[in-house]
Amino acid sequence: MIKTKVGFIVYGVHKDGLKDPMGQNFIDDALIEKSKLALRSKGLELDEHDTVVSFKNEAVEAFSKYKKDDTIDAVVLFTGTWVWSAHMLSAIRDFATTGKAIVIWTHPGSQGWRPVGGLVLTAALKEIGLKHRFVFGEADDDCELNKIVSYCRASALIRMLNLTTVCSFGGRGMGQNCGVADPSQWTKTFGIDIDSRDTTLLINKAKSIDKEDVEKLRLSLDKYFHEIPEDNPETDRSLRLFLAMKALKEEMGFDFYTVQSFPGLGDDYSATCFLQSMMLEERVPTSPLSDFNSLMTVILLNALSTDPVYYGDLQNIDKAKNEIKIIADGTVPPSLAGKFSGGKASFASHGIPTEGSAGGLSVDLVAKEGTGVLCRLYRNDGEFEMIMAKCSIFEPPADEVEKRKLECGIPFWPHAFVKAEGDIEKLVQNWNNEYAILAYGDEIYDTMVDFCEIMDFKITLL
């Protein structure tokens, strides 16, 4: 789960114990301490600048420090009292070239003239078109505090993408048009390089794995599964594929990957279900079929969720109930197993000869209950957009589960039963691709909204 570190700068002209005509300090030190504690309680790591910034030389020093510090994801400017914006603006502009987020936080209250200092500074940034967030709210107002936290986390998310590499094993799977990527667009937009290799590299690496390593993995799988898979050629190939991808990731140094799955690999060697399930379990973002839009969604949600991310077909939508079934073709992180599955997953065979005749292990479970988001990043006429809905994941009653699983005709594939919030017709009309990406966590939603705001992506919310 992504960590976020912010520089915390207090600013204001009347500092160093200067008192107002009534004998009170203009800058309320107790309020500052309370506000820093509130941010930390939300999981932010703070680097506190030790000088209250008033003049240009002080602003240059503060922002230069945070500009050069690669551990800093954003800066929070806390209004101590009023300020001459001209003393701050050029230094903030210089800092903004890093792409790190800027938040101006003004705590309400007449004492200290904080609203004046906050409003003049946000207005100055607007004058020259510097993207930032202005928050006018109390430290114990959870809603206002979350506006700061989600914006800073979104900045950390964007910075996490920069200078990373995706490796694509094989070409476009199943003839998908709605998952292809333009490598130059990905580099320009996200700072990500797309590399590629043929799936023969993966097959050859899998064949080279020592039998002892395969057997060691097989015997360890009772951590996540009710049973250890049978020692047979199908199991052997599936486990080798997983170990091979881990080895190639280490050797080649890529951060994320997508794999063609079929046609090709799933016919020539093994289905990728077990490989994908276990890489997701180990928090390595991946997608099948060289679907880069699903991959980017997984990358983002994986960084924000406390649990591994689940992707699968948006297999059925019950508009009357706002209910959705997400069914993956044998791929799911096994730790998402719910009560019906006894808290562990089971094994099945891939079982669809038209989508990988070589067969392979697949994972079977019903996803656990919880709350989170359904999300997908996609392109509309070449431009990135996003659609997202808050949702709850539920498990049907025990006497209905088998019937519900039989509805799709492939009951041994993993199922997630989801109730979406909002306008389900909007989801139907705006969803792009058959895949839905599901992540657990209540704080994901606001951060993804802010991610799109910073990136200038259109976002459709249910």
C-alpha cells in the first residue's frame, strides 16, 4: 500500500511571537500542532519545515528543499496569518515544475486573520494557473481533512508511476481493441516505458526451473488453498509459469506486466490463471490479453487497497437490483476467499479448450464481503477517461450460492457478487471493455477522483 510523505510549511508575515493589539500571538502554535497531528492520524508522514515562511528568501529556501527531496510527494502550506503573496509566488511556481501537489490549508477562525492569508495565496496561484487545492476547514472536520489527504495521496500515486516499466509478453489477446496502448502516450502521460517480449521467453524460462523449486512451491500452497494440487503435468506447468515470471521480473527489472494468455501461451504451454492469481496475491500489478487499460487500473488500485485487486468479466448486471457479477476465468488472489469458500481458495482446471487448450490450474472461490470500488481507466477517442462506482461486495446466502454460480454455466470460476451505488444505467452506457476491476477499501474513491483531477482525466461517477 502506497505511503505518502508531505512537506509541511507554515506561512505568514506576523511571526516569531508577534502579538496582535489584544495581546494574542498572531500565529496559534497550539492550532498548528493540532493540525499536524490530525494529518498524521490519517496516515500521512510529515516533514516539518522549521521556519515560518514570510519573505521571498525564506520561501525559496523552503521550496528548494522540497523540490530536490525525492521522498516528498506533496507540500501542505498551512496558513499561520496573512501574507504578501508576492513573497511566495515565484518559489511556489518553481516548485510546481516537479509535478508534486500543492495544498493550501486555512483553518477557519477570526483570530490571526488566517482566512485573509489563505485567500490571497490561493488567488495568486490561480492568477498564474498553478494547479493546487485550497482547503478551508478545521482539523477535526473529517470531511475537510480528507480533502487534503486524498489530494496528497493522489500526488504520491502519480509519482509512483514515473520511471517504471511495463513488460508485455506477447501481443493482443482475443482481438481486443479496448485495451491496446500507444507506448509514446504512456511515456508522455505517466512516465512509464512499455517493453515487450515474445511468450517463448516465458515458456523457455518455465521449462528451465528446477523441479525441486516447483515441488517446494506446490507443498507450500496450503497457506492459501484447502488442498495441495495434484502432482501432474498440468500442475507442473502452471507452477513453473509462476516461478518463471517471478524470475524474469527480477532479471529484467520490470515493475508490472501484461501477458497475451491466449491465443498462443494457453495453447502452447499452459493457461495463465494460476500465474496471474499468485502475482496479484504478491501485489504485482498485471493483466491478461495485453489489456493495458485494465493493467493501469490494477496498478492504481493495488497501490491504494489494503487487499489484493481482483479483475474479471463484468459478467452480468441486474439493473433492477444494482447487482453485478464479476467472474474471472480462473484468476483471483486466493486471499480474497470469503466465508462460503471457508477463508481459503480451491483449485479447478481451466476447462475451456477454445481459450487455452493446454489447460492449467485455475482458482475457485467466492469473494469475501467488504466495501470498495469498481473502477476502470480507458480511452475514449484516444483520450484517457475513468469510470468508478462505490460498491459493497456480498456473499449470497448459503442455500443460494451454488445456484447463483451455476447461472453463468462455468461455476468453477471465481465469483464476486457486487452491489453498486448510484445510477446503474450510467455504468452500462459508459463502461468500456468487458473487464471490471474491484478493490477493497473505503479511502480509494476520493484518491482516485483527485488522481483524475490532477491528471486532467474526465471521470464518470455513478
